[in-house]
Amino acid sequence: MPVDVLQVTGVGFRYNAADVLSDISFHVRSGDYLGIVGPNGSGKSTLIKAVLGLVQPMRGSITLFGTPSPQFTSWRKIGYLPQRLKFADPHFPGTVEEIVRLGLLAGKKFPRTRTRRDDEAVEKILLLMGIAPIRKRLIGELSGGQQQRVLLARAVVGGPDLLILDEPTTALDPETRDNFYAFLHELNRTHNTTVILVTHDTWSIGKYATRFLYVDKRVVFDGTFDDFCQSGEMTAFFGLYAQHQICHRHDPERRGSNGPR
Amino acid sequence: MDLGELIRYGFMQRALIAGTLIATLCAILGVFLVLRRFSLIGDGLAHVAFGGVAVALLLRVEPAYTAVAAIPVVLLSSLGILKLTEKARIYGDAAIGIVSSFGIACGILLTSVAGGFNVDLFSFLFGNILSISRDELLIAAALFCIVVVTVVFFYNDLFAITFDEELAKSSGIRAGRINGVLVVLTALTVVLAMKLVGIMLISALLIVPAVTALQVARGFRTTILAAAGCAVFSVVAGIFFSFVMNLPAGGAIVMINILLFVVAYAFRKTQMRGRGALP
Amino acid sequence: MVLDTHDSTELAEVFRGYDDFLRNHHIILPKRKLRKAYRDMVRWRSLVLFAALILVWSACQRQEQVPATDKLKVVTTLFPLYDFVRSVGREKVEVSLLLPPGVEPHSFEPKPDDIVRVNKADVFIYTNKFMEPWAADILRGAGRSDLLVVDSSAGATLLPAGEQSGEAGERVDEQKEEHHHPASGMDPHIWLSIPNAQKMVDNIAAGLASRDPGNRDFYHGNAEAYKSELKRLDQKFKEGLSACKTRLFLHGGHYAFGYLADRYGLSYISAYAVSADAEPTPGRLVKLIKQMKSHSLRFVFTEELISSRTAKIIAEETGATILTLHGVHNVSREDMERGATYLTLMGRNLENLRKGLQCR
């Protein structure tokens, strides 16, 4: 029986006397592929940060793998790919290898020494993501797409059960984007990794996601993508044209093909 | 006189040994500090030490021990700097400026209230690498052990935090605590090492070797090793150079550090021109 | 937000603003959040209050209320002048010392308080223009035209600095040595020569007398008495240093004892030049150590009020014992309280010199 990986109940968040999130409730079961969509400033990133315990919600509660968020300690189970690096120092002297290895820290107890098994895991993921040839390059020297792959490698090297990605494909070219989604899809289907993907790219949601969450300070819609496209309520809410745009968004490179394969 | 004869003097031996130890630990800390934009924390904390010493004198501490008495004040100030960056939403450099100004002002006001220092305070606060006593050499060795062991222990956490603090937190790393460890180590270094070799040298050794290593970095671990190497080289070469040219040792060491930086920078530029890659 | 902590209405604004901030977030805050917010607020208030208190307290530090008297108000810069004026003027003058106890004169910076004190004085006495470059600033700041300014060095013999800091028995060629001379190159420590001290006493007496002619005889009488004490001290020095094992002494501080060495036929090497700020070079340290060894000196001297780093290093390398040679620029608080005077300090210097030079 699929178990609840994430439970968000009544979460609210204020910032400078304005509601950024209000009364957000949803749950994610293991094996789900959840897409979170919403306009800019809708609080999506804040929601993610709240789930990860990086900010404390002002109202409501969050449960991860059955444990309330403040008491949760098995961070090894969660892999995170942020929208952008906070202190992105373009000259940070870390090699690809060193940074990917960072992903294994969560699974270790202090003092987190490096073992041979770590090296093997890192090696495997480098090959898998196709970044083995650049393993000795500094992260600052890489292109956006390469950096994204390195960060993704870092997020998955520990074999997480839940993968959270915040707008991961904005800086990628279409081909890289396709590979990216193919990889996620693979993880989700074969390894049963739960995926939560925050994105503007509704086409990919339509193609891969099993669940679809539309957030605009509150949960506007929670269900499958198909349900969304057929819902009269959503038509009323968005207007036919907008709903049409979301549901039949074409990838510019693939004309004439839409809807789940 | 030749160098061989020079080495037989006790003060030269101690200068070389203590200098090497202090250079190494400063360089290591410096890499983390520079990357986190806390470069001037050495300078800032030295100013705070001034205020801390004023407090100590007000409490009638013996002049020779005022440096030690200033340690708690400096430790607290370093944590205060950290708190400011977290809560008041300002960057490290401004936070350092605030705390440092506060320290100096307190020192000046308290001095005035106390009716003046009883001795020339700066001669007790600021040391000189050529006048390190045997006890001070032990202090340098102890400090070296504390810093190196702590950094080795916390290496992965420190690396994670320096790369991206939020990512580190999402891995369950207690960023606040690790940051605290870093600044507390720095505070300890500043107070103790300042008494040994003076503030100019400490400030320079915290910043320049790290920046030099960053010019030619090929990885985080190698950066740290390179910084330590530069620092040790500058100390040893600086001391000998100061002897040959009859110049103050501290100044010579700092100059050699700058020279190494220029060399590293030029090296990087020529390498890039050759490869045609982006800077 | 800039806080003018002296304005209580603005303080109230700050606190009120913070209350609003809390109220806005106060919808259903979990208890932990409430406690934390409260704690933060308390911390901020305490910090602001603390800062305000410090400022107000320092501002309110009153100077001792000096009752208005008809005594002559004299301000002196360095301790020897202070001591001389004490001895000459006695109960008929109110003398004060600009330099607080324990402060190194070469690094002294006058405060607004000091300028006010000079402004209120009748007589201002300084050592010589080389010793107190900051005296000119004070006088400019005080701006009184009827203040009598006494240059105590009028008529005293000035020697150039650094002449004694070479190899013993050799006249030093200035170009050979590395010196950090002040531009003038003169040794300002004139009070360490007793004949100079006597001249200074005369100048002081003349100054006091000119401002307070009624007590002219009093001042002159005291001056003569004091000068005979100085003469006796001079005699003791001459006798005490007549038969010594060595006539060279090495001092780990800055160059101050040229006059003393000159008067009693001693040779003197100092680690630093006149300014106390110079950093030692390895070469200099080695040279000093070698000189100690080549002359088999068993004692090395260090100065007052400053950490004796250099002397310690030299002592360690040569196995010498450290003795203090007090430059009498200024005294520590303890010494001041114990009633130290120029005569007692110089007496102590004589003892240490006799020990250090191994005199019979």
C-alpha cells in the first residue's frame, strides 16, 4: 500500500505582512510524480523551502515520511535541486567530483568520513549522468546545463526516496531538457523515487506527472492533469483560453504532438 | 654571517617554527573565510580585542594576561557578527564593521573612564614574530592542533556550507553551528596569534594565501593545501629575506605573500590565454 | 534605522513599531514562535538600553570639581616637569600632569578634556619642541593669549640622538648605521642629564615667579634647595659609577639615555632609535646579541611601561639578567600612588646601573 511520503496540512506563510501562502494542504504518496505549477510569486519556492525545513511555516504542519518536520532527521531520503545557488560564487574552487560527493553527507553520521563505497557511488553517478569526463573541472567553469547535471547528480547520488526539484530546466536547452526529464522519469518508474517538480513547463507535467498541483498562494487545483484539463471549474477559474494554453502547451520543437504518450 | 649561523639562535628557530604553524592554520581558516566574504574578520576582531582588553583592565587584570582575558569578549563578538549576518540581513563585511567599531568605541570610552591604561597596551597586545618566547611557542603549537583537528573533523560540513548554505541545510547539516565553529576558531586565532606575531601579519595571512590559492585552484582540497603551502613559504622566505636585507620580518613576510599572489594571478592569465577559456 | 538614543520619543517609536510587527504576525503563532519573538524583542530593547546607558554614563562622568583657589594653576606635560614644579611651587601651586599615569608619551594623543585643562591654566610647561610635537596642537586648541608657556629646555644642552648607539668606544659614523631618526635628529630626553635638570628647574622657577611675583623668593628658595639635592644625586652617580667592571650598557628599549651615558662617561647601545615604534630586524637582534657576547655583558636593561620583548629575547640568547632603567617620562599608577619622584626614580636607576655595570 503506497505510503504517504509528504503530508502538508494548512500551511501558511507571511512575509512582510503579506500572505505568501495560505492554507496549503496536500499529500504525496510514494511513487508519485507531482508537478507544482503556478505564476511567479505564487509561493512555490517558499512551499518547497518549508517542506525542506529551510523556513518555518507560520501556520500548519508538515510531515515527512510519517515524522513531523521539526523532528525529521533522515535527510538522506530527500534529494534537493534548488532553483539557484544561494551564494553562487562563480569562482568556487570545488571540482565536480567534490560537489557530487557532497550529496552523500546527509546519509552519514558525524564526523562524516569518506569511505571507498562513497567513491564507488560517486563514480557510478558520474558515469550515469554523463559528467565523468568533466569530473576534475571546477563547477564555476561549467555551462548552465553542465552545472545542472552536476547538482542533479549531487541530489541523487545518495539514492533518495524523494526528489524535490525547483525549476530545474529554466536554463537548459531543449535537448538537455529532454534528457533531464527522461532521467527523472526513469528514476520514478524504475526506482520508485517520488518526484516533486516545481516548474513553469506545463508540457512536461502533462507528459510525465501523475499528479498536478496548481498553487497561487493557495491550492487552486489538486488532481491529475487530465482531470484539470476536463474540469469545468478550472475553465471557469482560468478562462477557456488560458486552460487551453496550459493543457495543450506545445513544446516548440515538437509540433503536433501533445497529451500523454 | 651565513644562514647556518643564523639558525642557531633560539629566537630564529622559534620564529620559523611558530611562524610555520601559525601560517598554516591561518591559511586554512582563511580559505573558508574568504569564500564566505568574511575576509576582514581578522582585522575586525583585533579591534574588538582592544575593547575586550579595556574591559579586562577595568577589572584589574594583570597587563600580561589581558590578551587571554580578552578571549571571551572576542569569542562573543565573533558570534555576534554571525548573528548580525543572519538576522539583520547584512553581508559579512558590514557586520564585521559594525562589531569592530563597537569594540573600539567601547575600548576608548572604557579607557577614558578607567583613567588611562597603566601600561602601553599595544606592546602587550601585539607581538612580533622575532620575539616569541618558549611559552608562546607552546601556545602556537596548541592553537595549531586545535584548529587543524577541528577543520579536519568538520571538513565535509565546512565544505558543504561554504559551497551553498541552503543545500547544506537540506542535507541536515546544522549550518548555524558549523558557522559558529568557524568564527570561534577565527576569534581564538586572532587573539592568541596576534599576541605572537602582531595583527598585520595575522590579517594578511588570513587573506592573501587563500586568495593566491584561489587563483590557481584545481579543487577545494588542493586549494587549502596550496594556501597552506604559500603561507609557510612566505614565512620562511620572509624571515630569511628580512635578515639578508635587514628589514623588519613581518613586513617582508607580507610582501612575499603579495608577490606570490601576483605570480599566481599572472600564471592564471597566461594559462587562460593559452587555453582560450573564459576567465 | 539610525537611533538617536537620547531622544526618548524616538525610542518609544521604535518599540511601538516592533509591537506592530509582532501583532501582524500574531495570527495563530505557535507558542515557540511567540516565545522566540518575545525573546528577540527583549534582546533588542536591552541592547538599545545598554548602549544608551553607556553613552549617558560616560557623558556624565564628571571631572573632580576643583574649588576655586588663588593658587597658580600649572599644567605640565611629562612627569619630570610635574615633579620639578611640585618641588619648586609646593603648596602655592596646583600642578597637573597631562599624561595620565602609565601612558607612553610617544604615543600620547590629547583629548578635548586636556585642551580645556590647558585653557584654564595660568602656566603651561613643556619639555622641548622635539619631545612633545603634540604640544603645539594643544596650545592652538586652547587659544589663550595670556597663558604663559614655558619651554623648560631654554639654555639646556641638547645632544644629537643616536651618537652612543654604536660599538663601544667608537664615535659612530651616522651614515653607516640604520637609524630611524626624527627629522631633527636631536635627543629630546634632556631631563636625564642632571645639569640639564637644574637648568629646567631654573626655567620653571623663573616662569612661576613671573606669573606670581609676590612669591618670587619662595619659588627661588625652593629651586635652590632642590638644585642642591640634584647636585648631591649627581655626585652619587659620579662616585657610584667610577669603578665599574664595564662601561657599556645595552638597553632593549628606545634611545633615551644618551645624556646619562654622556655625563658619566658610559657607552650606551639601544635596540631602537628615538621612536619606540620601530620593529626589530633580525639583523639588528643578532648584532645586539653579538655585542652582548663580545663584551661579556651579564645584564641587559629594559624600559618602563612597555612590554620588554626585545630585552627578553636578548636575555634568553645570552643568559643575561634583565634590569629596569627607568626613563622617567611617565610613571605607572602604582608608582604615582607610592609617591615616586624624579630623585627616587633616578636613585633606583643608579642602583640598577651599578648592578648592571658591575660597579664596586
